[in-house]
Amino acid sequence: MSATSTVQPGPPAARGGRTGSVVMLVLGILLAMGGFALAVGGAFAAVAAAVQGSTGYFSTSTERISSTSYALTSPGLNIMEGGAAARPPVDVGRIRLRVTPAPGAAVFIGIAPQADVDRYLSGVAHTEVTELRFNPFRVQYRDLPGTTVPAPPAGQSFWTASSSGTGTQEITVSLQPGSWAVVVMNANARPGVTVDLQAGFHTDLLGPVAAGLLAAAAVMLLIGVPLLVAGAMGLGSHTGAPLGPPPGSRPGPLPGYDVRPLPPGVPGHDARPYPAELTGHLDPVLSRWLWLVKWFLAIPHVVVLFFLWFALVVTTIVAGFAILFTGRYPRRLFAFNVGVLRWSWRVGFYAYSALGTDRYPPFTLARTDYPADFDVPYPERLSRGLVLVKSWLLAIPHLLIVGILTSGSTYWWGREGDYLRSTGPSLLGLLVLVAGVSLLFTSRYPRPLFALVIGLNRWVYRVAAYTALMRDEYPPFRLDQGPIENPTEPPHPGA
């Protein structure tokens, strides 16, 4: 099959306009992505501030720790070490520790500089908690030997904060620079310490941090989204192809392929084609080994598509508002979004979704003579009501099917009532892998397998077009296999 492109470079003015659109799109994407990230961070901070405001502290569960020695200690808690130069200009936060001994027992808890604790417990048998996690609870100890009997802890003067007595004891300390240690002992300094421990944290910075992040996010989004939309519309007007074929028309076959109708009686002969046209023509000859590195060769495309798909999500939301108020999908945004899907399909056809060609995909949104193509006819009118429910409610059955086809993750209930996840190849990925192995050992791509792979991809892209609000027609639950959607299908060269 000829690899000569029929796309001609545009005039200088058009190329200049396209360059300006690319610059606006790139700046818009970067600003919008940054704004979105800040908005998410600000939202989490605002929720955390609300939760903290209702309880006062973020608290862990209450868990039991114990030792047969004289004391339980923490390892050195190194906080902003550096002396006065490291002291923050504001109060970063406070730590609250609560310990509850056995009924009737008296317990001591204190926090002090690590050096003072080391001198106090020098030669004393004590236990250091080397690891402590609360979710799930996990504790590890390290026993330090000694023969000295310690003096009662409450009588020591070096404690920064301490509490002693029966019942629950609590200390609260502000985060200050230095190396600190927490000590839990029996109040009478006898060996054998068992307590229930709960830790909590409070900070006054969540509210200001949330407000600052949300304000910065608003500024970045207010600048970035219009730039992104303007760039997308500019590129949509420079695709070099019509915004959609006239109703009822179908793109012709690529050169070198003989398209013949399906005979009557074949399933799908009378099926009405869905207005989202995906085609893919298998190369007559494919390399045995190139598929092994196509994932690497496609990385530049994957990087570009990552940003383009972010832009597609934003422009789809903007188009949704336009449809809601006008009943129309902005034409240039429509062309841009179809172009992103087309680009994605070309890369997928080359690499991870089909392995159908060895010809490297072009970096363009426009239609070319590449052996894989995708197009959606432009709808003059769209339902204002359906735009509110298409992407998330009506599409749920198809999204579940697409998830099965393209996701390799499996979930099931664990013994403790939590979800367990198993990750492996998706159904589509497994079929493509089988095709690659067949190429490696036989130099042939099984034709029925290729037809099935294209049919699965066709289903995925129909759903993508529907959830991107491009059509009101509900996608059929139908697997239309073959390079060109029924009712016509090209034979493979040499058939």
C-alpha cells in the first residue's frame, strides 16, 4: 500500500494561524491543568478544614501498645531541625497524645528533647517503638537492655509537656524545631507498661491554604480555559477536512482496497450504520518484530495525546453548556474533538489497540490517507435535555462493556470486607498480544482476529463519540467487525 500522503501544506497565513492556535492550546492546557490541580488540592484542604473544625483534631484509632520493660519510647522525632533559623513564622500545628492504662493503674506520658530522654534512660531496660501505623494497625518494637532502676518520671524537670495519673492522660504540644522523644511509663516507674494510645493532629493553616489554593486555581482556570478553547477552535478550523460528510454519505475506500458489499443474508447486511465511522485496513505485509517496540516508538504520540485528551474533556464540558443553551455543538470544537479521537485511533491502530500497520502515524488532527481513520458527521441540532444525562447515566451500560474490553483490573470482596484488585491484560490487549505473537512466529495476522479487534475498537469509539456529546443516537449493542463498518467490507488484499 502506498505511503504517500495526499495532504498538501497550507498557505503561509494558514500555517501561521495554526501555529498561533497551537501556542494558545499549549498555554491553555498547562494553565488549566495547573488550575485543576490547585482546585483539587484546595477542595481537599477545605474539606479537611471542615472535618477538623467539627472535631478539633484529626485523630487515629485507639490501639494497644505494651512492653515488659520500664518504659515505652518513640525514636527521635526530628522536626524542622536547624534551631531558630528553622522555626516557622506561624504555628504549624499541634500534636495531641492520649494514653489510657488498665483500670486503677497510674500512667505517665511525657515529651522531651531526645538528648534528655537518652540521659534519663541510660542503662535502663526500655522498649523503643520503631514503627507505628494505625491504618491498618501495626507496631514493631526494639528492646534495649539495662540494669538501672529509673527514678519516677514525674519528678524530672526536663519534660516539655507531661501528664501523670489514673485514667486517660493527655499531652498537647506545638510542633517546634528539634529532635524529640515521647515516653510512656508507669507513674511509679515499675516495669510492665500497657496502655491504649490515640494520636491527634490540629493545624490552623488548612483554612488559609484552602482559600489560597482555590483563589490561585480560579485565576489559572479563568485564563487557561479560554486560551484552551480558543486554541482548540483555531485548530478545529485548520483540520484541512470538512467538519463532517453530508448525511447519508460514506467515505470511499483507500487506494489498493477493493470494497465489495456484504452478500444478502449475512448478519449486519441491513444494519443501519452508526454515525461514528471507524475504519482500519490491515497492511498486506507486516514486520515480524516491529510490534515489540511500537509501544516505545509511540511514546511521543502518547505524550501529546495525554494533553489533547485533557483538552478534549474541557472542550466537551464547554460544548455541553453550548448545547444546553443553543442546541448546537460549536462546529470548530466539534472538529477538534473528532480530530483528537481520530489521532488516538491512528496511534492505537499502529500500536497497542490493533497492530494493523507498520506505517508511523502522522502528528495531525486532520484526515489523511493513513490506513486507519475515524470521523463523525456534524449534527445540525442536538437535544438540550439529553446533554445532561448522556455522558454519565445513559452511557453506563456501554461504559461497563468498554471497561471490560479495555481494562485489565478485576475486583472482588476480600475476607475482611474490603476490595481486592487483580491487574492483568484487558480482553482487547490480550487479543492484540495474540496477534503479535502470531506475527512473530508466522509473519501473518489472523484475518478473523483482525476483524474482531477492529469490531471491539469500533464499539469503544462509538461510545467515546456518544459520551463526548457528539451524537444523540444511542450506540448499538452490536459488534460490527471488519475494516469498514457494515454494510460494506473490504476483502484483505490477496483474498
